[in-house]
Amino acid sequence: MEVLKELLRSELVDVGEVRIARASPHLGGVPGKERYIIYLPMNRSYLWRVLHDTGEKVRVYVEIPERLKAKLSKG
């Protein structure tokens, strides 16, 4: 619980690198609209559990890797 208290002292929590996958249509998506899933690292499972149990909504920010920025700017 001390680790969780320490994490929550800041407004931003770095969860490390995560993987993003396209969701299949049967996961409640709207036909013809794409949905994506962010797979969160298990090393923060205590934080995910608290957020899930309390029903709190969070904002998620994405840091774009430099190599992707360079690729997109050539575009």
C-alpha cells in the first residue's frame, strides 16, 4: 500500500511501454468503427485494481516515440 500512496502523490504515473491492439467487433464496438485496447503492464496491477474497484475515470496520455515522429513528419 505504501507503493500505491507514493504513486498517487503525483498526478502523472509512468506505466512504462504498453501495447495497443485493435479490438474485435464483438467487444461492444459499433459496426464500422475501430476500437483499440491498451494492454497495461502487470507490475502496476495494484493500481489498476484500485482504479477498477473505485470506478474512477482517468485520463491517458500517449508519448509518441521519436522514430514515429520522424516517420510521420516525412509524410
